[in-house]
Amino acid sequence: MAERPPLRIAFGRDAAAIFDVGVPVLFGDAVDDLFATAQPAGRNGSLALFKRKDWLLGVAVVSTSSGLESATQQVYHDIFQATRGLHLARIWNYVPGINEPGPAGLENYRAFCLGRSLAFEQQHGAAFKFLVPAASAVGCQSPALTVAFAASRATPRHVENPLQVSACDYPPEYGPRSPSFARATIVTGGDSATVFISGTAAIRGHATVAPDEIVGQLACTLANLNEISRACGLGAEFDRGGRSSRHFKVYVRRAIDQPRVAATLGEQLLGPGDRVSYLLADICRQPLLVEIEATLIGVAVLSPATLA
């Protein structure tokens, strides 16, 4: 079997602006180039920084030898320092061994969530949950923690899914600190908007739906995506048929599920011209088999309720 290429994030055209995140590509785009025309903007702590118009982008690839919680806190502190005067709109997290126990016995995802939540609280105080942006956190095969972000000058609007409990309000059974992210974030500039949809899976309320069962999980995930789309003012179909450029990442825990997932998404979600990457990755909860995220660039029309 041919070796699977890794997903790479491109914040520019030269080699120094392209980062391997340690996630194998099963099918589709192997490069995430949402901001491929960005220009280098120096470094801040662990971060390599890039600028594109009113956007500041950054990537950190850090060792977790000091512990995942500590490494996460440090990366997020660097992000907060780099983005002073700006607004975080999207964060991508690639967590080594995400479902494995760390040295202290705490699952790596829960240790990551602990470090991220403490960093947000230290920066913004107890009300930080109203400021967290769209995000995703999936497992990677690299031993390093990789975190990428996009921040804007424009004030974003963070959106929740009425069918789900806010991730920031999950009960203690999911770890010592809840995950810190919004279900979606909208950034409006000029006559169009950029919409970031967080990693979305088969969770209703706060409970996992159809554990370890791909058909039921995919149906629930698509229903959640439709509801988030409505909440963002995109209608039920993610601006399908509109003028926006639509980019999807689809994470599957088992490679064998990719053809079935792709066939279903081809019927119910994707359209001509959409860009999609199917990726092999562990997901934040062990029973979850699929997670989907989206970025829409150049959305022309949002519902009046969303713009209010």
C-alpha cells in the first residue's frame, strides 16, 4: 500500500510557510491553503506568524515533553500575546495521542482541554467562554502539538447550535475542564463574510449519539451541520449554490469508513467546486468515528437575524 501523504497547512508559498500537521490524507486535497497568499510576519514565542490583508495567521509546533497541559497553556499564551488588538476567529489543534492516557493517567484530550481552558481564563477572566472562537481538536501521528490560528481586525460573531449544549458548559464527566470553543464563528468584512464551522460530530445535547456506529453518527453529524448552518444565517445547506468558496475537512477514525462517508456527503452536502480533504484521525471521544469542519469564504448573504 502506498504511503498516505500528510495534511499540510500553507500560510504562504515557500517551504517555511508550509506545516505538516501529522494527519494522513485518505483522499482529496492534501494542502489546506485557505490563506496561501499570506506573507511572513516574524515570530512570537513558539509561533510563526503570517499576515494577509486584515488577517493575522500563526502556527506553533511544540514538544509535549513538559506535559500536554503545560505545552498547551504556553502555546495559547503566545497566541494571546501575538493577537493583542485583534479577535480570534478560528483555531485548529492537532493533539498527539488524543485518546491515550498521559503520564498522570488523564486522557490527552482532557489534559489539552485543561491547559486551553486555564489559558483562556487567565487571559479573559471567568467570562472567557463568550470570547472563544470556532475550533477543532483531533489526534495526530506526530509527537508534537500543532496549533494554528486565524485572527481578524473585524469583531467576529460566535454562534452556537440549538441542538447541542455549548461545549464550554459540558458537565464534569467529560473532564476537569470543558472544551473551549464556539460551534461557529462569522467574520464580516466589506460586502462578504467568512464563516468558520467547528469540528462537528454526533453529539446531541452533550451526549454521544450512536457510539461506534458510522451510519447513525453520520446522520446526526449532518443534522447538526444543517442546524449550525441555519444558526449562521446560511440556510440549511451551507450557502450551497451561493458564490462562496466552500472548504471541508472530514476526519474519520477508521479508513474503511471513508468511501461510505464520501458517498453520503456527495449526496447530501457537497456540490461542484467544493474542496474537501478526507483525513485519518482519532477524534476527541473514543466512540466517535467521524467529524466534519467547514470554512466558507466570500459568503454574500447572511440572514438579517445573524447580522443583528
